Amino acid sequence: MVVTVAAFGDLRQYLPGGTEKSELQIPEGTTVGGLVEFLAIPPGKFWFATVAGRKVQDDYRLSDDEEITLFNPVGGG
């Protein structure tokens, strides 16, 4: 199946070509957590994801043609 993945901050480096948004071919039944593994994002670099603007859990099963946005942890103070 094909999904569109958008990433912010340092997470862009894990998308093909280091772009802000990419279409990816992933196996049917892939979860958000599986997508993070598929992209080889190291533990601690990924904070949460949204699908169609709604925050989802790592066990959310992705569907064909969905748009996923990945967010990295932010700091400040």
C-alpha cells in the first residue's frame, strides 16, 4: 500500500532524499510503530504521529492513501 509521510525537524533525514514529505510503499497492516521501524528512526527521536490531523497511538494500523505526520520531541526552557 502507499502512504504519504510528512516529517518535522530532525525526522526529515529518515525520509527518502531527506524531504519534508514522501510517498512510501509499505506492507499491508503496517502500524505507526512499524512505520517508524521501517524508516529506521532510532528510539527517542520519534514523539508522536497524526493521521488526517488526529493524534494516533503507535499501534494504529495504517490504510492505503493515508497521510501520516511524524513529530520529533521538542525542548525548550
